[in-house]
Amino acid sequence: MQISESMGGFGKKTSASSKQNAMTDKLLQMIDALGGISNITDATHCMTRLRLKISDQSLASEETLKAIKGVQGVVFAQGQIQIIIGVDVETWHKALQVIMNDSGTVATNDEDKAKDKNDGKLFQNVMRIVAGIFGPVVPAIAGAGMLMGLLSGLIATNVISETSDTVYFFRSISVAVFFFLPMLVSFSAAKMFRVNEYIALAVAAAMLSPQLADKAAALKAVSDAAELTVLGVVPIELMNYGGAIVPAILAVWLLSKVTPLVDSIVPTVAKPVFTPLLAFAVTATATLSVVGPLGMWLSNGAGWVVSALLEISPTLTGFVFGLTRPITIVFGIHHSMTPISLNNFALYGKDLLMPIMCLGNLAIAGATLAIWYKQRKTVSKEQSSITAGSGVTAILGITEPALFGVLTKYTKAMFTASLAAGVFGAISVTLDTHLTSYILSSVFSLPAYLSAGTQNFIQALLGVCGVFVLSFVLTTLFVKLDEE
């Protein structure tokens, strides 16, 4: 049965505006193309994509989805169907949630989730979890990072004094976002692991307890060890978890295992009180005694691996990261870089990989605008304006329209963009071009490079200009549209 038949009155409210009706119509088409509302088991989104889990992918029609107005591309990856929308994705997601709620559609239960994990591939599940956790968090940390970058630019150009109350205030509120990052991550992770978000926040808050931080400082003042013994037998190593993301994710994963366990033990009449009590107390204790230190060890290990690669061959490392940047966006696994960069900021106070992400975006923009330049006289004005607009949005940091609307149709252009990003990625790392805070990868991020000095800013500026020009020239010279 078609979704329009089975869902009756959806999208037909007379009080709805024409814009809302148009959105509802598009979503109903999308749901039909996905095999019906009952085939959708979960719906999330990142900055530009709807990320949907469906029960039976064979019922989904990729061509029908692509034909829907507003859909810029479709990717089957990480056990999901990713529908590229662009900057309006949140509007689409909210409207879809309304339809799903009205229809009584709910997320998969624990039994279905376990089956999905068994049937899926490990890599797909890991990438899906990473994207699901960090996708929703990116706007918050990007906003705080951009504020820090703007402050650095204003200070470096002597527009504002570094000792002013204004700088102190805005720097304090932006730094706070990164210090309390475990709480943001824990809330997002709780949705992925399907456990109570607020208990997850409580566990993260326990990790950042100011009382424990004060106790650690007091203990370190008189001895080398900052450790407590709880219940006479449980050692708690007091550590600074500010900005620590891996321990927070592991803590929420543990909570997702502890909660059903204690729920099965506690009598029904006592569940409202004792299930959250035991889930919080057990998880927080286990996290601060074992899971948290393990997470810090893993974070340090990951940082050491990246640092070792950069020490062994910074040029080759930069080239590989740059070369693969456009491809990772196509397959929706680019969020896997976010925890690596955040970990670098926490461990070393800087990151060399985020500048490569920006270079990759500018390379995509250069190739897209080269395609526009070559086809501007042979296609309709509408198509020409779409291509040009996609190139401009890539410069601003949103690359999906360019990738899925243009470059995936011209494989050589995808290669020239990747090659340009690889070349300038190698140069960027070799010259130690870096950032000191997380920001969006666009031209608007350039002032943030001033926080590491004028030379760093000049390198970044020359890099984004150079990679754009190289990508544009390579695409113009080697991509023949009639052969694609």
C-alpha cells in the first residue's frame, strides 16, 4: 500500500501553509520511496544529511529518492540510507519526526538493535555510531570554536585588547564548551545507545565534578598519587576529564549495559527510584575507577599514533589525509576525523588535520566551479546557476551539493579535486599549519589561524587560495565533459 493511502490525513491540514504542505508532500514521496513508514526504524541527521535506518533496503528506490525536489544525493553507507539535503536538513528532519510520531513509528527495540548489530559489519557500525554521536555535536563546538577564532583575529589585529573584560568573557564561555564536551558527547551517545539521556548527562557531570578536581589538587600537593578508595576496596584515580570524549562515550556504553541489568533485578514497584539510582551509582563508580582511565589511555594512544605518523612522514601523512578527504565525505565517514582532531586539541593544544579538511573543501569548490566554467555556455541557465551555487556553498563549508550534484557525475573532476587536496595537505602539514580550536572548515575560519601567529595565518591563506586554483586548473585542463 502506498504511504499516501495508508497514512490518510497526513499533510492535509487545512491550516497548514503552502510551504508546509509542499514539505509534507516531499516527505510523503520520500517515505514511499523508502518502502513505507513501517520500513523506517530510525531517523537522525547531521549538518547536511538525513541518516535513516530501514528494515529492508531492497524496498528503497534510489532513483525515486534522487528525483524528489530538494534531495541532492543519496548514499547507502554504514548500514544507513543517507539522503543529502543541505542546510535545510533540520527542517526536513523535524517534519519527518512529526509524520513518524503521528503514525506511531518508533525506534527499533533492543532485540531488533541486537539483530542489526549481528547482521551488520563492524566498520559500518563503528562509522554509524561515530557519525551519530558527533554529527549533532558539531554545531555547538563549531560555534564556540568560531568565537575563539574571531577573538584571536581581533586581538592579533589590535582591534580589541587581550586583557579586556570582553575578551575574558567571550573566551571563558567558548572554552567552557570544550571543557564540558563530555556532557555534550554523552547526551548524543545516549541517543545512539538508546539509554536515558539525562542519566548519561549525570554520569558525565560526575566525571567533571569540581569537588573531585579540588580533592585531586589537594592530594597532589602532598603526594604524587591522586587516588581515593571507595567502599574500602574500589580504587578511584582522580583525573582531569575536561574535554575528554572517549571516556564519556565508553561511560555511556557502559550505562547502556548496566541499566537493563539493574532493571531486571529491581522489583517493579521500586523501579522508578532504584533503577536510576543503581544505574547512575554503578556506572559512575565503574567509570571513574576503570572505564575513565581506560578511555584516557586509549585517547593518549590514538594521539600517539597520529603524532608518530606525523613524525615518520608529515608530508606523506598530509597527502593521504588530503587525498581521501573528498571521498570520506561522499561515503559519509568524514565525521570519523572529528574525534581525532578533538583529541589532538585536548592532548597537544593544536591540530594539523583540521586545516586539511578546509583545504579539501576548497579543492571541491575549485573543481566544481571549473565544471561550471566549462559548461556555462552549453547548459541551461538553471543548471549553470545550480553548479555555480554548489561551488560557492563548498567555499562556505557545505560540500554535499557540489559533490553529489556535480563531481560524482564527473569522476575525473573528483580525482583532480582529491589530488589538489592531497598536494596542499602535504604542504600544510610540512609547514606545521595548525588550529588551536575546533571550527567549521570554510573561508570564514581563516581568522582562527591568527591564534597561532601571523605566519600560521599567512600559510593558511596561501593554502586555501593555492588549493582552489590548483583544483580549478587541473579540472579545466584534464576533464572533458563530453567524455564523462
